[in-house]
Amino acid sequence: MTRSKTSAGVLTWGTIPKRVPSILQDLPIIFAGFALFYALLSMTHYWLAPANAETAIQLRVSALPKYAMFSVLRIAIAYLFSLAFTLVYGYIAAYNARAEKFMIPLLDTLQSIPVLSFLPGVMLSMVALFPTRQLGVELGSILLIFTGQVWNMTFSFYSSLKNIPREMREVAQVYRWSWWQRFTQMELPYAAIGLVWNSMMSVAGGWFFLMACEMFILGNRDLRLPGLGSYLQTAANAGDTRAIVWGLSVMIGIIVLIDQLIWRPVIAWSEKFKFEQVESVESPHSFVLDFLQRSKILPFLARVAVRPVRECLSLYFANRQAAASQNRKPGAIGKWISRALLGAMLAGVAYAFVKMIILLVGLTRAELHGIFVGAGATLLRVAFTLVLAGLWTIPAGVIVGLRPKLSAIAQPLAQIAASVPATALFPIILLVLIRAGGGLGIGSIVLLLLGTQWYILFNVIAGAMAIPTDLKEVCNVFRFNKLERWRELYLPGIFPYLVTGFVTASGGAWNASIIAEYFRFKGHTYTVTGLGSVISDATDTGNYRVLIGATILMAMMVVTINRLLWRRLYALAATRFKLEG
Amino acid sequence: MTPPMAERLQELISQGKWEPAFELLRELKPAAAADLIMTMRFEEQQLLFRQLPIPLAASIINHLPYFHAYVLLHSRPVQEMAAIVEAMKQAERDHFLDALPEEAWTSLMDELAEAGSATEPPAVQTPETGREKEVAARPAADEKPIIEARGIEKSFTQKDGSEIQVIAPVDLSLESGTIIALLGPSGSGKSTLLRILSGLAAPTAGKVLWHGEPVGECSPNVAIVFQSFALFPWLTVLENVESPLLARGMEHEERHRRALKALDSVGLKNFETAYPKELSGGMKQRVGFARALAVEPEVLFMDEPFSALDVLTAENLRGDLMELWLAKKIPTRSIFIVTHNIEEAVLLADRVIVLGRNPARIRADFRIALPQPRDRKSAAFFPYVDYIYKVMTKPELTLAPPSATAKQPTPMLPHARPGGVAGLLELLMDRGGEEDLYHVAETLLLEVDDLLPILDAATMLGFATAHEGDVKITPPGRTFAEADIPTRKRLFREALTHVPLMQQIVTALENKSDHTMPVEFFRDLLDERLPAHDVEQQIETVLNWGRYADIFTYDSASDRLRLILAGEAANSQEAAPLH
């Protein structure tokens, strides 16, 4: 603002050339606005069209931009749903002690349920809601993406709320901040950084499961939605290598673009929410953010539209708060409503539970056998994948992390590699494997590995970088040999990071097994024994008993492993292997 | 009064010529003699007063400031102290006793009663009148208090359902026009009391009245300044200061104007657009002050506002605050400051309240009658500091009101390391075996919070004695300070035989066939009696002491203690790490 004042006041030859590009600078922003508007318009148009579930997916390259746009919008809308859910659920769980007791374990369980298990329920109810419009199937697909994105964001927001420093809360309390002021000036900013990082992870997860979420068989119905995921899947079915490569390139291009245009600027911007008292020396940087901040149109919009609205809302809630504190009446009606809601919810849960039991009782011996054998196979597969991932990422991560110059080059490269969803690469990998004589047995492990190894690698690099220099010098002084160094310093030093990496990787691997163990390729369905393939197959054939039984088993196994193994290792990491100053 | 006379007196004292010194004092009127004594250094005063014949002491004592009188009286043995009080004229004695703060008075009465029944008459006559006069003497008594706390208590429920009381029933009122400092050892519930008075936390029992109305039903106009500043890093300085005004629904222009005014008053003009992390600690706390002052609070609460700042910055900020307050540039009517810095309290406050711990109760509540601005080098300053040290170092039990229930709290181990105790003893040896606590704290650059546990540990082990704000090394302490490390460990071990908790542990370990026990067992034992935080401190101290003394070894992986048997001790002495 100060800049615009000076340039308007002192009009010299020196200032004019600067002004002209500043108007030009705003052109991309205006164009981006129009593009978004057009995209939304065509999306609504398509949504409201009569239901046509069996859209033929064209493998022409010229169809790709439209498909890409549909997929991006789907992920974006699912993300907005996730954000809204996160804020509401996290808020209630953090502030209502009674609700917290069941909301958090529920979240833990939901997180461990694979995306496909939600498919029949979500899809059937959405289609039933809008039987004549495309909207039903679309909403179903969006909700599926939502179920893959939302849980970790909610956890992050909840724990941020729980960790707000006491004195900050006391400031809000002693000055009687309104609910709105608390939310916008304290809670949301405090949670911002965690929310941004988890949003990135969630959207990456959305791309990973995109193929499963855009094209699926539900009983006797073959549902496919126009999008990048279904394009890739169709191309894989047809064995069209050229289309696969094209689709893949577009997908990677979009992911890189989104990273540069959205995530980098958002991360750089969210720096200001860092809870630190001293300015850090190095902070993330984004050209796009600089560009946006230099523009004229955004500050103008902020001044004209955002600020008055914000002011208005703040004052409204402040006055309401003041009025409420003067005549405080216990809301008898509100109490009854919440009681009634709770009662209805409990009844619903009980009904669903009974229904589920009835379904489960119908499981045949053969089906039970399949589920349990599958669970064992997947457990072994996940464990083997984690060991394999650890075997290469630990040495590689430590070597990279200990050499600052090397990590400066390797880290961005690894980040790009990690941002490519493994599922998109899968058709190519499978093609190579089948030519080489291998099958899905190896393929599934490669896919799990591709999907999960990055979490471990990044954490190991971070851990190795955090090993204090003086400890490394001690090793030099005492002439530790390689073995001693690893045993005494590197492994204990990276341990807490390693645990974090393994926890994320293990959760991801279980979830990814539904895709890795069951793949349609060149008109042929490849499967290997496993819980993931049991779930995928049950979804395809509409066998809900098996679907529910297998899902429950998987959720139970994941939650049990978390409780028995990872949580203990976490505790160990937090006490014994904590490196302090 | 006259310098030559003071010099003469000092000369006589330094040469140990007591009789001529007494003659000199007898020639003066008692008031003049008292003034003469006051011109000397406090150490010299004590030296002289210890020698004074009882009638002479009795005639002078009432003319000394009462803190001085109280402190000097206590430099004599109890019997002599009682005799001096006895020998005072009736009117003077009454005047002297009336002037004493309640706690000092109670404690003196106890001591006199201890000295013998002969001193009973004055003691019995004065209690009621003494108290009434003390209340009546308060200048603000004509005004109604702003905040009045009646019988407030706070207790927390432990995991096992038992209750731990952190604040015993406390009555307290904040009157207009005063700065009140709340002092107490760490963990004594100072901050909790502040939060209850300001309406942030609710007491478990009792009530807090704000202008006679329960605090929960009205919205008191208060502000709090925090030790950690509690600024929002994502808001600019201006937005931080504006935030409480926004909460009051103030329009944009008015908000802006008031915030700028508040920033200007703390010297932060032109920093509006900065973010807190760009500012130094002192400037951050200035923002904290500006935010508090922007709401023009009737009572300004401060929770250790200067503790996170370096000495110079703190001094500077204190000066600025006092300037605002004394020049009445702020509409605030009362300031309530929690601190653990005794000097700070004497420097700022009109009234000082000292809390005891486990649970917190008021041990002293008195006014500081020095004019502002105060000089910490002035003669009248020191006695207040010394008096507070004395109240804080005095064993709690003697001061506890007799109505306290028979339940005796188990003696806690002071949270100090053996190294700290050794350091204190070495310093005492250096200073000839005895030193004033205030000077010890100054020399070691320790806050009273850090010094007291070390002192308590030294006393508990019998290495030193504390008396009236002084600390004195004992013969065993002397041996310990001069010994080499293995001998020190042995002495420490022997001294620990008098510590009940340590003995309990040793007995338990001895009775096990393998001589090991999980620490968890002792933690559970303590859990029943102490809040969780204290339990951790106790365990940490036990481990520190026991390992230093080679009583047991501790394996952190299995969290177990193992007794070191007599034969092993010799070997482990070399192996044991030095603390």
C-alpha cells in the first residue's frame, strides 16, 4: 500500500516503467480467475446432466485436458469437504471432553479402513440420493477421495488445538475473546502449519487412489467417470502404452504444477504462523508467493471485500459474546436438541451394528478361511515391504543426511520422485514384469515399496541431519570404526525419526494393498492372495459380507499393531533415544 | 548522628572496646542512639547489638525501625531476647509489638513463650489490640477493597481419587492505590492464586468478590502480563495490542487510536507493523504491557513479568512501569505482581505477601513504608529484604497456625544436588563459616528459589544451620567441605541415615533377597501423599543423592535400584561418576 501511494504521488520517468508491468503482472491472476470460473461452470453442467454411468473413456490425447480438469476439480472439492469436516470434528473432539472419548478412537479406526471398503456404502447411498443425475455418482467418487484424505488432517487439527499453550488461552479468556476471534486469531493460525503439511499428504493420497475412485465395478454395474484416473485405468486395460505414457506425463505435470503454484506458496506463506519467538535464519521461499504479493489486484480485493467482512464478523461476534455474558441462561432447548441428536445417533449406531452382525453371521467357512489366509499373507507382505524399504533407505538416508552438500541435491529430487503416485506408474512396472516373466507377486511388493519407502527415506535423512556435530566429532576422536559408529551413534540417533517413518509407511502399506494385490491389466485381472485382494474382489462382486468381515479384520489388525508395536516404540523414542541439545 | 561520633563508635566496635561504646550510647537520648546505630553497616549493627547490656538495648530498641528491631532482637539468644522485651517500658513495648506485622508478632510471641513463663504478661495483654491496630493503621482502610477473597482454597484431584490441597483457605483483599507483591518459593501456588483472584480460575472453595459481587457474575476489568509474554506471533504488534479491544466490540478507528496510545506510553511508537519475533525480549514484554494497558484495567495482574528478561532490561522496564504508575498516567488502581525476586518485591510494592507451600498459606503480609522511588543501596532497604529471607527460610511448622490438623506432612527432600550443597559449604568456609543469606544469594547469583532447596538440603543433612536469615556451617559440614571426594561420599552417606525417605528405601532394598527394587514402587508410595510433579522431583532427588553417596545403583533401562553392599562400595567409588 505504501508503494502505491508513493508511485501515485511522485510521477517521474523512473516510476512509470515499473507501473506498466505491474498491471501486466495481474493479467495471469485475472486469467486464472476466469479459467476457474469456466471449469466450475462446465463441471456443474456435466453434473446436472442425466445419469450416464457407462461413459466411454476415450484414449485420444486431445481428451486429456478435459479429463485432467475433472480429476483436479474432484480432488479439490474432496479436499474442501475434508477441510470442513476436519475443522468441525477436530473442534468438537478437542473441546467436548465427553465426545472426545469416543470420537478419537473412532477416528483411529476409520483411518485404518481402506478406501475401497467405503465404496459400496458411499456409492449406493449417493446414487440413491440423485438417481437421475450424474451428480450422484460424482458425489460418490468425491466422497471416496474424501475418505482417503480426511483422517490425518483431522488428527493434526485436533492435536494442534490440544497443544495451544496455556498462557495464550488465558489471554483469550481474560480479555473475553469471542468464539470467532478465538478461532481466527488463535486456533486456526496455531494449527495452520500442521494443517498445511497434512493437506499436502492428503492430496498426494488422493492422487494415489484416483484410479480406484474414478472407475469401479459395483456388483453388476460398471461405473466409470471421466477423469485422469479412469483414463489411465482404461489405457492399462487396453494395453495402450502410448496412452499410458501420455496420461502419466499429464498427471506428473499437474502434480508438479500444483506443487509449484499452490503448495510452495502456501508453505512459504504459512511460515508466519510458526510458533517461534525468534526469527529463523532460513525460511522457505516461493516465487509465486512473491509474485502474488507484488500484484495489485489481490491487496485491492482484500481491502475492498475481505477486510470489511472480517471486521463486521468480528464485531458481530464480539457484541454477541458481550450480550451473552450479561444474561446467561442455560439453553434448555439446546440441551434437549443435543440429547435428542445423541439418542438418534446411538440408535443409528446400534441398528448398523446389529445389521452388521447379521451379515457377518452369514459368512461361510470358505469365505472366513479366505479372509484369514489373506490377512496373514498381507501381513507378511507388508512386513517384508517395510524390511526391504528399511534395508535400502536407512543406509542411503544416513549417507545423504550426513553430507550436507549431497542432501542439498538429493532431497528435492527425492521429493519429486515421491510426489508421483505409485499407482500411476504401476501399469508400466507390471508391463516390464510380465515381459520379464514375473507376475503380481513381485509387482504388489514393488508397488507397496514405491508407495511407502519415501516416508522412511525422508525421515531418515532428517534424522541423520539432526545428529549433533559434537557427537560425530567424539566418534572421530575415539577412532570408532564403521560398525561402532552405526551402533553407537547413527542408529540410536535416527531412531525416533525412523519410528515416525515406519508408522506412516506401515499405515500406507495396508491401505495400498487393496490396489497392489488386485489389478486389471490388458483385459485380464491379476490377483495375489491377500486381504487387499479379498476386499477388492468383494467390492467387484458385491459380496458385502466378505467386504465387511475383511474390512473389520484389517482395521483391527492395523489398530492392534499401532497400539502394541508403534506406540511402544514411540514411547521408547521419546524417552531413551531423544537427542537433546 | 554526627559523622565524627559515628566514626568513633565504629572504631570502638572494630577494636572490641565495648564499654566505651556503651558509654557513648548512654550519653545520647535513646532516639539519637538509635539513629547513630542506623548509620552503620548492618553487620556492625548486629555485632554491637549482640553485646549491648539488656537495659540499654531495651531503651534503644523501640526507636529503631521495627524490621530492624525485630532482626536485631533475633541476633540474641532467646532468653536474652525475652529479657530485653521484658525490660522495655510498658508503653514502648506495646508500641513496638503493635508495629510488628501479624506473622512476625505471632512468631515473636511463640519465642517469648518458649523462653519462659516470666514473659507472659505483655504477651497476653497485646494480641487483640495488636491486631486491630494493625488493620486500622492501613491507609486504605477507609476505601472498600477492589477484590476481596474470602476463604479461597484450591485442591486438585489425583488420579487415584485423593485430593491434594495446593492452597489452604486464604483471605485476601486488594485495595485501591497499592502495588501488592506476592512472594513465595517455587511451586507454592503463587500463580494459581493470581489466576483465582483475576477470575481466570475458579477456587475449589470460598469466593472472590469484585466490588462486592462474585467474580463469576460480573466481568471484571483486569489485564494480565505474563512471564512468557504470551504474544501471538502471527499478529503484528498493533494487532496484538488491538486484540482485547476487538473483543470488546470496539470500532476500528477507536481501537486503532487506543492501541497506538498504549504503544506510545510504553515507548514502542513506530513498531506497530513489526511482528513479535522481530523484537527483543524487553520489547516483547513492552508489547505485553501495551496490550494490558490498552484495556485500561482497574487491576493489573503480572505473573513474574520480568523473570524472562536480563537484569538490565528488567531494571529498565520496571523503572518505566513505576514512572507510569507514580505519575498516574494509567487509570489502573491496583497492581498485583507475582515474583520470586525478593529485591524486586521490596523495590516495587507497597505491600508484600509471603506465601508458604504445601499447601500455600499466607506467612507474612506487611507494608513497605519506604518512599518511591526506592534505592536498593539505602540503609532502610536491606532490613526488608533480610526480613523476607527470614520468613521464607523459617521452618514452616513453627509458623503454621495451631488450628492446623494433626496430620503431619512427611518431610520432603529439598530438590537440590549434592554438588550444590558442597558448593554452598565451600563458600561458607571461605566466608569464615557464617554468612547472611542475602549475600550468599548475591555471591552465587542465585534466586531465592534456587538457593532455598540447597540450604534446606544442607540443614537436613546437618551440615549447616539457618537462623534468622543467616546460614552457619556446622562441624560436620566443615569436615565435609574440607574432605576429598571419597570421604565426602562417605560423610554424605552417613548423613543420609537421618533422612526418613532414604532410610525407607534402604530398608526396603535390604529386605529383598536380590537387593533390587523397581523405582516404580517408591513412586507409587509417594503418589499417595504428593502431587505428581512433586513425586518426580522427590524421585529425582533420591536418585541423585543415593547414587552420589554410593548407597545404590540405578539402571535406567529397567528402572530399578540395586543396593551397593558393603564390600562393593570401595570398588564403586572409583567407578561412580562424579556429580
